[in-house]
Amino acid sequence: MYAVIDCNNFYVSCERVFQPHLKKRPVVVLSNNDGCIISRSDEVKRMGVKMGSPAFEYHDLFDKENVHIFSPNFPLYADLSSRVMRTISALSQRLEVYSIDEAFIDFSNFSTTLIEKQCILLKKLIQKNIGIPVSIGVGTTMTLAKAANEVAKKNERFAGVCLIKNNTERDKYLVTLKVDDIWGIGAGLRAFLNAHGIYNAYKLAQAPDLWVKQYMTISGLKTVWELRGRKCHDLTSEHVAKKSIISSRTFGRPVTIYRELVESVSTYAARAAEKLREEGEVASFVSLSIRTNLHSSSQKHYYNTLTESLSHETDYSPTIISSAVQILKKIYRRGYQYKKACVSLHELSSKDIQQQHLFYSHEKRQKEDRTMKAVDLINFEFGSGTIEFASQGKRPGWKGNAVKRTPRYTTKWNELLEVS
DNA sequence: TCTGGGGTCCTAGGACCC
DNA sequence: TCTGGGGTCCTAGGACCC
């Protein structure tokens, strides 16, 4: 048996921890730049506000309904997430942290009665210790656990915990779930399945293997098998090395000046390199893409991307920054209003098993390592951005602003004082 | 006026090999 | 008239997840 623990409306719930008066009140959290809606309270969901939709479309509704709006406060969410995960890990050895607000645990060799007791206890514990409401779903495969979780969320009588104990229960619940409520079925497959008369998860589970394989690839077939109770996925508990690292941001305003693009690209490259060092990896390739506003119909569009190999595997920020800026030089075109840049690193490998390089001495590498260590340490101790590279610019006008960000209550002493 | 950020996996098709 | 068979590797694009 697997259980999946999912924090309800996670970012909204995090804000409510420090502003309890917002319980039962409509709340949304927006993306960077206050662009999209990325978390909604139940009250807002009931108003028909769609996940990921642009915030400006709901300006009037939010005004009228007195919706509380927040800019994202990711340091806070990350910290509360780690506290939730710590509480869960106390209960189970085998745990996979699947995302910031979700974890799987392995309940093999437990009786269903015991599992149910443990889940109810865990839900209470997380609520009491951290103040975050969660839903828990249990099933014989990870996909069925996720389905049970959906059932628990949709139906109040479960009080947040739903176990699929046998095939009869499984079929009964699957009938109530739409195909795209199922893990692995998105909008594209929903449209396809609906066009073939398949609307609920039960019907999907009945679809013939060959047909599923042909039209939904092997991943779709695994989903179907898991719905029937045949195990195809298992927990990945140990740390999995990342295959790519991305740093990208939409600008606070359209950018036309080349120097400003250099500043933003340098900043994203520096951040990507920093993440790379956190992972203990080195990169072989740097990619950069830049684009104008996709949604604007009044201006001319431009998008371009280019990947270049580094002369040697590295995690040294100056090397990665200058590579990204070199690419920018090649793909930049005058006369466009740029809205976004994205730096990504590829062909990552572990720093420990780095290869020797003919034109890149051991001494040079050690010196670079010491420099980066110092930079990272300063930024960790005194806050990120304390020390930056010159090409990142002094007073960036292209950065977005998050006006409605709440204090980082749990990770910054000075911001804790802002709690009134 | 205003539309996020960060990832993974799979497939088709082309290039190439013998 | 009539043009093989079997394989690998790479990439772009599309699907999905949160």
C-alpha cells in the first residue's frame, strides 16, 4: 500500500498560518510578477477562478468579493514544506518527497486498519505542529493513492483521509473521477479520451491495452495498469541527480536595451550556477532563450534559443555567465521588446567524478572553487544578492516587483519583527 | 496595460552505420 | 516496370507533473 500526503491549497495555507483571520476567507497567491494565479483557497475555487489563469482577468471579481491577494513568498513555503516533510518522515522510513506540497510513503506490511489510524494521526499531527491542512489517499499503487487523494479532497465525508481497500471500492471511486483527475492525464489526453467517449477513470481503466499503448504511449499504458492495481511505479527515496537546471524570469517591464538584457541574463546564469553548486554538479552545456511577449498581438514577435558547449565541465559562475552573454550576443536582435529570458544548464554530472582537462589546471580549478565557496557563504550568511557579479547590474529596472509579499517569518529574523 | 517557473519522459523522424 | 534489412544515435517537439 502507498499513501500520498498532499497539502491543501498549499501556498494559501502557508499565508494563513501567519494570518489566521484569513481562514474561511477567499485568498489567492500569484506567480512572480503578480502575473498568474498559482494557489486558490476553496472559496476562490468555488468562484470558478481557474488555476494558472492571468490575474488581471479577475481584477473586478477579486475587488467585488474582497479576495485577499498575495505575491509569492517562496522562502516561507519552502521552509514550511520542509517542516511538513520532517513530520511525515518521523512516521515512515520509506518516503518520497514528490513536490513542495506532496509526499508518498510506503505502507507495505501494514494492515488497512493500522494504515487508516496512522493516516488520521498524521493529518492531525501536521495540522497541530505546522498548521497546514492535508489530504491523504491510500491505494495499492501510487496512481490509485493519488486517485484516493482526489476522492478525499472532493468529498467532505472522508474528513481528508481516503483508503481504497479493495476492488469494489476502487471501481466505485474511479467512476466518480474524471479522466483528467488521474495522475498522468492532462488536458491533451482528456480531449483525446473524451472524443472517444471515455469520461471517467473507471472507463479509462477498462480500455484495451493495445489501443492505449498506440495512442497514449507507454506512459499512458502504465497509468491504466496502475488504475487496475498492477504496480508500475515505485518510490524513489534517494536523491536523484538533476539532468538540467533552469533559471528564468519574466521581466517587470518590456526590455529593449541590450545592456539590460545582459544584466538579466547574467543574473539568471549566476543563479543557475549557484543551484548547480548546491546540487554538487558541473555542467557541459549552456542554453539561452529570449523572447518578446507571446500574448501581445500589437507588437512584432521574436524568439530564439541557442545552446553552446563550455570548454570544460564547470560550476564556476563567471564561466557560465560569460558563456550565456556570448550566446546573447549572437541571438539578440535590435528593435524588439523583450519580455523573458531563460538560462539552462545541461549534460550535468557529479562534481566528484570530474575529468581532468588538458588546458584547465587543477590549481586553477581549486582557486575557482575557493572563490565560489566564499561567494556562496557570504550570500548564505547575509542574504542572497549580498555579493553579485558586476554584469548583473546595480539597479536593475527589469526586475519584477512583488508588492504583496508577506514577511519571510520563519527564515529572516528581521522580518519576523513585522508580525504585528 | 496586465499571462509563472522548474522539471521529466516519450516519440517520430532524420542521419548515419553495415 | 521492378530499388533491402537491421540497427544506433540525436534532436525537436509535445506530453505530463507540481
